[in-house]
Amino acid sequence: ALSVSVLLHCLLDFPVHHDDAHRHFLPIIHWRFESPVSYWDPRHYGQYMVFVEMVMMAVSFIFIVCKRPEKTAKIIASILLMVNIGFYIFARLYWA
């Protein structure tokens, strides 16, 4: 599950960095893919990507709460949802 989550993160992370692009293929090559889209920068459609990220987060939360019977999974999912919402509020107040 951890390997799948890391791979999924890399696949979703690759197309959403403009000025802050990573070197995903290091140490093989030092090339950076600078996408026209940024997940946070409003100059590069960041305001839309934040919406997409919030929808993905809500869908993930609903999936976990509906599919996992364990109370611990629901508590952890709720905590992570609150942390993400708190970070979004912080970012809107101090970075926007």
C-alpha cells in the first residue's frame, strides 16, 4: 500500500509543478518537467487545481469512511481531513 501511494503521488505530482518542478528522474537525468499548470500558483491555474485537490480529498475521505469498518480508520481519515482543511485555510489567509 505504501509503494502504491508513493507511485500514485509521483504520477499526480509530475504534471502540476511549474516554477518548483522536481527532478523526478534523478540520478539518471537532471531534467525537470516544468508544467504549464501549478497546483498552488494562481499565475498557472493554481486556483483551479486547489479545487481539484479538495474534491479528491473529499472523495478519498468518503471512500475510506464508507469502505472501512474500523473506527480507527474513520478517526484517522477525519483527522487528516481536518488537517488538510486547516492547511487550506492557512494558505488562503497567508499566501493568497
